[in-house]
Amino acid sequence: MFKKIKITEEMIKTATKRAAKIPNTINTFMDFERHKVGFIGEEMFKKVFPMANESVGNNVYYYDYILGKRKVEIKTKMCTTIPRMDYECSIYNYFEQDPDYYFFTRVMKKNGGYPYGWVLGFISAKKFKDINYYVPKGQLQPNGFVTRTDTWNIRISQLGAVDNILNKL
């Protein structure tokens, strides 16, 4: 179901340059590395979907790419283990994005580097809103992670398979 992607030095360089342009704000707890990992997730998405067009102008706040005629937002988590179907995909409560679809990715951090990652799957924004569950800031998760901000979560098992979209394209 997942698309495993080898992360190249070029992908890391591109992501690092993009992350360096993000100012630290009072509203974010994400540090430089988390921004970089988010952009690595976008680089992985572009590798699987090279026909996608990056959003421009003010649209970058509402979605990341256009795939076909659909607005797509990429959500990435850094990880140290291979993803499992019972792991969660999250969207922070404070985001006010407006995509048609979410794609979720994971980036493996190993020995200080990012050797590979996964494009896990996709879900429509409408379906995400219908099936998500709320996890408040400070709640201890089953994996031992304490939520750093309010989130809306679903399980990886609830995502559509990437191959389903690739076959339609």
C-alpha cells in the first residue's frame, strides 16, 4: 500500500532551502528540522506525482499542489520506525487549509540522516472531517508521544492507497 521512496541529497537540499525561508513565529512550535522534514515529504510526493503543479501566491497557505483538477495538501511526520496501519495521521487544529485531498507521508530519521520515507496514502478533506477524532494538547498517545498541540487524527488504515490514484491518472 505505501510507496517507499529513497530520499536523495538533492531532495534534502531543496527541502533545506525551502525550510530556511520559513520565519519562526509565535504560533508555531515547529523547529527548522520539522519544517525541513515537511518539505522532504513534499519532495517525495513530487517523485510519485511528477505531473502535480505546486501552488503559487496566496494559495500556498491553503494547499500545496494541484493534481489533476484537485487541490492537495501534504502532511508529513518524522519517524524512527516503519509505519504500521494502526499508526495515526494528524492535522493540527490551528490549520485553516482548504484542499480537496490530503496526502500523508512519513520521513525516516536514522543516524542523523533521512535515508527514505513513505507516501502512505490519501483521503478527501470531506471524508477526513467525517471520520477524524480529536486529540487535545498534552494527551499521552498509545505510542508514548505526548501531543504538542490540539490535533485531528485518523489511522493510516483509513487512507486510500496511492496505487488507486496512480491507476486513475
